[in-house]
Amino acid sequence: MTNTPSANSSSASSIPADDPGRALTVADPDGADVPHISVAGGTYTVLVSGAQTAGRYCLVDMLVPAGGGPPPHRHDFEEMFTARRRT
């Protein structure tokens, strides 16, 4: 038996090694330096940027009015979002 991954499995080496010296990134939605961007009728707040995470992650809070938001589109990267109702 070998530890070599098969052609159909993802290699553990594709995930970069953790850097224990990396600083913890904390999102502060009320911070004075948090950028707010108006896009397609909504307000997008960049809570954690790719620059803060060596390009590994970005967190954006989106306030999109009913019926608003961007049209269907695609990226060359992965994107995830969740919806919540404001009361």
C-alpha cells in the first residue's frame, strides 16, 4: 500500500501548510476604516479582505433591497453567500 493519492482524489498538498505566525483576522463591522461600496442598488461592506488573508478568503456583508442585486453572473473563483432577513 502506498500513500500516493489516486488520479481522482485531491492531494493534501493542494492545501497550503498552516502558518502559526499568521495574525488572527477579526471582522469589525462598525470599524471606522471598513469600506462600504454601492453595487447594483445594494450596500456591500468588506469585513475581511483578501489582502488581510493572503488572498485565501474574503468576507463581504451585503445589504440588498428586495428585487435588487447583481444579475446572474460567474467568477473564476468560488463564491458563497447566505441570506438573512432584516427586521
